[in-house]
Amino acid sequence: MDENILGLVAGGITSVAMLPQLLKILKEKDVEDLSLWMILALIIGLSLWVWYGVLKDELPIILSNGFAVLVNICLLISYFIYRKEK
């Protein structure tokens, strides 16, 4: 198997891992069980992976982590939209 295809498949699977969480939040409009710090850590870490992928010119790393950054930014936005003030 071509290593770029392997990287794209592996990255694609891990990148969509947060989609069920995002869809659940958008459906239920409830973020009570969502950790803000986890989302922020993921966005920072994934952004660093994108940067690494750019430096190494590795398209699978750039695409998969770039998509994951977008999903997690959507989670972050949803967190602030749907959080309940205490």
C-alpha cells in the first residue's frame, strides 16, 4: 500500500472521530459534558501537526489535521453558543 494513501486513511479516520460529538451537540444544543480545556488542547496540538506537515511537505498530515482543527473549532464555537451561564 502506498504510504500517502495509508496516511490519508489513518488521518481521515482520526479526523472524523469528533464529528459524532459535534453532531450530537448541534442536535441537542447541550455542551454541559464538553470540556473547554480538551477542545483548546486539541486545537493547539492539531494546529502544531498542521505546521509540522507544512514544514515536512506531508499532504496527509496537513489535510487530516487541518480538517480536525476545523471540526474542533466548530466544537469550540458550539461550546460558547450553547453553554449555560451559571
